Amino acid sequence: MENGNIAERLKKVFENTRSIDKIVLVNTGTQDPNFLYITGFTSGLFEYSYLVLEATSAVLFTSVLEYETAKEQKRDGLEVVKIESSEDLRKNMEEKLRGFRLGINGAFLPYNIYEAIMKRYNPASVDDVSDAFAKARLVKDEEEIGSIKKAVSITKWAQMLIQKEFREGITEMELASKFDSLSLSMGAQGASFRTIVCFGKNAALPHHYPDSTKLKDGDLILIDAGCVFNNYASDITRTFIFNKEKIDPEILAKMEEIIKVVKDAQVMAIRAVKPGMKGRDIDKVARDYIENFGGGKYKGMFIHSLGHSVGLEVHDGAGFSPGEETVLKEGMVITVEPGIYINGFAGARIEDDILITKDGASVI
């Protein structure tokens, strides 16, 4: 946010709404990602805090536990109000919400809190504006892109350094733990999702979670991981072959071929990206190459979409899929992650995060 001002983000949200006076965001035991989008806070829990948004300003109502933390991080355009009791909250919300046309994040707000807002504060109307936030967040500003770039840098370094930990007998869970520790040691806030580590046949399962499977000579290793920096996520996948000199040449050739086909499909898709295209068009570039390679030997083995938007959430909106109608715009950040999965053998996936630019795309 330029100069720390939240006005630009509020403008992006409200221009995608109709017949709304204010928007109220309510955290539960976890934070609404849109709360983070507007405030930019990187510290504090803010459980059950209320954030009331208007077209050019916002007011945060929070407890004494979080008040000082909020004041320290407050940006231009945000007022912070200390709430000392439930009655104090009720009075403030009554003044702010009663009789107004409200927007809520229906994708996050629990029904019981929605019901309480309706009963206690009697707004003129309530509409779900989650789609307005999704559209606003899809195109990133410079601050957001900078945070994503840092998260990507940490994850890429971890993907390189983790190879020093490859040894016969290490389990998937142990390697995943080491990966997470590497990311934290380089400044990550935490993992952006549960780190995926797959050995051998497990790599044919795109969302296999680490278990007690032990690494063996000749195994293919797939690591899909990301981290969070200043609330923003990364998502990077790499595929390795462990001790390839100990693999039967025919099996090694098959492993190397699927990795190369996946990498070639990824490069072709990234080179094809241009603003104005639809997400499905980019998916088709990679999918057609994989499906037709070698006379169709890998047909039906690319079993997920090519990619997804990355931001405050690791799956942050639109992306590249066979049915994706979203038009690509400069400033979007989307993964490109083709894969080939051969049940009973192994799988390969290579994933990078790309920034859509004025003329094409660049790998972050």
C-alpha cells in the first residue's frame, strides 16, 4: 500500500459492490483474510474484532489485548477503537451498523455471527460481498508483489537446501519437518499449507501427505511447499531423483522423461501467457502438449488444473483450469504447475509462481 494508505484497497473493493453503505468484517478464532488485506497487519490475533469499512476509511474495534498492537501497525485511513466490554462493543456497533446497507464476507462469516448482526443491529439490508474482495485481491499492488517475491525466494532456497538432507531411510514426515524448519530459519512466518513430501509411488498421488514412508535409492522425490511472508503465500514444487546411478537405466529413462515433459509443458505455458487471455487458454497449452506427447502415452495423466492465483491465501481466486473464464490482467500472480501421475510407478510436478506483466509473464 503506497505510503501505508488503505484508501486504494477500499476503492478496489467498493467499486465492485452495489447498494452498499458499509462493509463489516468479523474475525473469529482465525482472521478473515480480507481483514489482513485491508489492515496489512502482520502481528496480533484480533480474535472477534470488528472492522467496519466505508469507501475511504475504516474503523477497527478491538479488545484491550490487541489495542496497542493495532496502534503500532495502524496505517493512514484506519481508526482503532478500544473495546472494554461486550456492552461497549454493542453500543459501538449499534451506532455504526443500524439502518445501513451492509456488506459481509459470506465466504468466511459464521452463520451465528451473521444472525447476531441481523438481530442486534437491524441493518437496512445485508449482502454478501465476498466476490468484490476476490476481484480486488486478484490484481496485486507493489507491496503485495514484494511480499510474494520474498516468500517465493525463501521457498526456492529451501527447495535447494533441502537436497542436502536426502538420505536413505529418512521418512517423508522427517523431510517435511526439515523443510519447514529451513523456511522458518530464513524468515518465513510459517508454512502457507501443509508441506507435501512424496517418495516413489506416493508421488503419483498429487495431494499425498507425508507419512512414515522411507526414502530408498532410486526413488523419485516430489516436494510441494510454500511459506508466508508478511501474510502473503508462495507455492513451489520440485521433483528430484534420489541416487539415480543406482536405478535400472530403463526406469531412470522413464523418470527423466516425465520430468522433462512436465518442464517443457510448463515453459510453453508461461511463454504463452499474455494479458487479455483467459485462464483456460493457458491450461490448454500445457494440457495439449502432455496429452499428445509420444502419441498420447501420457493421456489422462495430467489430472488437475494448471494453476491457481496466489496471494493472502495459497489458493487465492482464479487461475488456469479447463473451464476458467477469468481474463488475465497485469499484476495477477498465478502458479503454473503441470504434472504427470502414473499410478503404481511415480509422478512428477514442477511448479513456479508467475507475475503477469504488461507483455507476458515473468517467473518470480
